[in-house]
Amino acid sequence: MALIKSISGIRGTIGGAVGEGLTPLDIVKYAAAFGTWVLDKTQNNTIVIGRDARISGEMVSKLVAATLQGLGINVIDLGLSTTPTVEMAVPAKKAGGGIILTASHNPKQWNALKLLNSVGEFISDADGQQVLALGDAETFNFAPVMKLGQYSIDETFLQQHIDAILQLPLVDAAAIKAKNFRIVVDAVNSSGGFAVPQLLEALGVEIIEKLFCEPTGDFAHNPEPLPENLRDIAKTMEKGSFDLGIVVDPDVDRLALVNEDGSMFGEEYTLVAVADYVLQQNGGGSTVSNLSSTRALRDVAEKHGGSYTAAAVGEVNVVTKMKETNAVIGGEGNGGIIYPELHYGRDSLVGIALFLSHLAKSGLTMTRLRASYPNYFISKNKIELTPEINTDKVLEMMEKRYAKQPVNTIDGVKIEFDKEWVHLRKSNTEPIIRIYAESESNATADHLANKIIADIKEIINS
């Protein structure tokens, strides 16, 4: 059993002992902590909640809602929803904050409370620390009976989210409809099972093959949208009857695409393709992704006369950097699209609408569109250290060793070698350094990662 308390929320496996899993007592404690923080911070007594379809979702939702009501907070429950839908609903409902009940790409035994501020964005590091401190102190002041919060349900907001997407100038529903796209959707038996088809139908798509679209929460495969977990949709695409495949994670904030021949478009290239379209239509602009994302975004931005900036890993860090640079598009290489003209949050639905507009106007097949982008490969590795090793010191020594190369230290150590790079990040929960390396071939990326691992071992041994 596991319980992970971080600045962005509380995540854990359902069941077990208090403090060791995400038990009802843990859910109540941290829901109360967040509710108390919202009241103190905003003096606003409304919070929006919504959940994905995981099996524990209804139980967790009832506990959260009742706890917030006990604090005198009015709860607006979107019910089965998506992360970006809840993010958009918070400011639209003029709420003081929001809670999304989802463990994102984690397996079905996990759930989480993801915490949003009053503008519908993930809370900052400082705010997260305050919430955790309130939870640890358990100094909550619950409301008397005549001042309990009200509870209401709003299941209409997904349609409002889709309507807002359709109103975006760069979303061309007419072009999408004219192409008569035949699309397969894999929604891993969660909220994307109804949200993605609802969006596609609004865009004029008539032929939609649904795989695992019943929102039962009993995930049909590992919910992280990685190639090894997408064999079913790949086999369906291999039959040659469809133009593209769409895969989302349980809370619909990560988007992966499958080519017409069953090959993977590449999770890293979801953002690259959407950025290509947005920059092309805007005549350039600023872009942002995190340090562990592909260099291809920088290449595409420069092709259009735009600029690229790297942010520390984590959605809140990417959003902060996007605001600093006035970026027109940004996100993360895990398939997370952030389009600020709609809102500052990873949103698969707007990603789908922008990508389909791009594909329709390009006149290309998926494989030809993918072939039009620079081809990079990322090798993901890790090295396990013993607890007595000073991980920060190891990273500092690596920075000094490669001081002649461009080095970025805003999040671990990233070393650039012309069009190749290596990113070293320490784990916050265990003595591990994660090593990401990118090059124009898998073999070269692996070789680069192994060279860095050898350097780390040499530093440790000396």
C-alpha cells in the first residue's frame, strides 16, 4: 500500500492502514485541509469537484463532498468528468478552488485528490506546503448545523467545455467534417469513453470505433498511453479501415495518437504536431515544454520563426514558464497539450480538435505527417544509489564534469551536445537518479545514456 503526499495533491492505493494507503480517514483529512486552505486564502465557500471513472471514484467523491460541506463549503459536483473540464469549471463557477478525483495514468487500485486554485490551475509549491501542513496539524474548524455547505450536481459542463473548443479560431470543424475521418478511440474504460466521442461528433466525425469506452473504471489494460499498452488499438488500425487512432488516459489530460497502419505517432510528437499547426497559423510565437521533452518542439518553433523555452518538469512549472514567455502553445512530452487561448491546463480534448484541424488541412496521412517532423529517440534509464550517497553532490559533480557544454540546472542537470541531450533528475522518494537521453537514433541515445551512467559510477567510486 502507498500514500504519497505532494504539493499537487494526495495520491495513494485504496485500502490498508491509515497513513499507509488512501483510506477514508486520509481522504477526509486532506479534503478538510484543502477546504480550510481555500476558505482562508479566498474567503470563497464554493469548491468544484469531479472524478474519472475508477472503481473507487464514487466512494472517494462522497467522502470529499461531505467533508467540504462539513466545513460550510458549497460543493458543485461535475460527477464523471475530465481533469481539463474541472479546471475550466472552477473559474466559470467563480469557485475558490477545485478537486479532481483521479490518479491519472496510475492503475485502478490508485486514486488521488488533485488540487486546483481559484483560476483552475494546480496549486503552487508554497500553497501545497500550506495544505499539507494543515492536514498534518488537523486543526479544522467545522461548521455548525445551520451553516453546513450545500451540494449540487452539474453534468452539463462537459458540453460547455466542448462548445468553448468549437469556438476557438484555429479549430476548423468544417475542414474536419469534410475529410470524413474514420477514427478509433481507446479510452481505457474511463471518462474519455464518453468525452472523446462527444467531442468528435460535435466536430462532424461520423465513423467512430470505440474500444474500451464503457466508463466502468475496470481498466482493460495499463492506463498509461505507452506503445506497449496499446496493442489492441494497434491491431484494429492494422486492418486498414481507419485514418487514425486516439488514446487518452483515465482523466483525459494526456493524448496519444496511432497511425493508419497501426504504428505509433509517438507520444512526444502529439505536442510537436499541434505546436506546428498553431505556430503556422499564428505566424510564429513562443513555445514551452519541460526539460525531459523532445528537442523536436524547439526545431518546429524555430522553423516558424518562433522561440522555445524549457521549464522544470511538472505541469505547474510549465504553466508558470508559459505565462512568463507569453507562449502560444506548450505542454509536456507525455502527450500533454496546454493551449492558453482556452485555459492553462493539459487538455486532450482541445489537443484532439487542433490536431484534427491540422491533419485535415495538411491533406496528409498520419504516417506522412509524422515523417515531416525531425526524428528523435529518447532513452529512459535510471541508476539506483545507496541511501548514504549524496545525490545532490553527484549531480553537482556531473555539472562540473560537463562545464564546457551548455548545462541547465533548473531541475536536476541537463547537458546539451549539439542536437543531443541528457537530463539527470533525482527522485524525491527514493535514492535514484533518472537519466533521459535523446538523439537521432535509439542506439545513439542508449549509448549516450550509458556513457553518463558510467560517469556517475566513476564519481561514486572515487
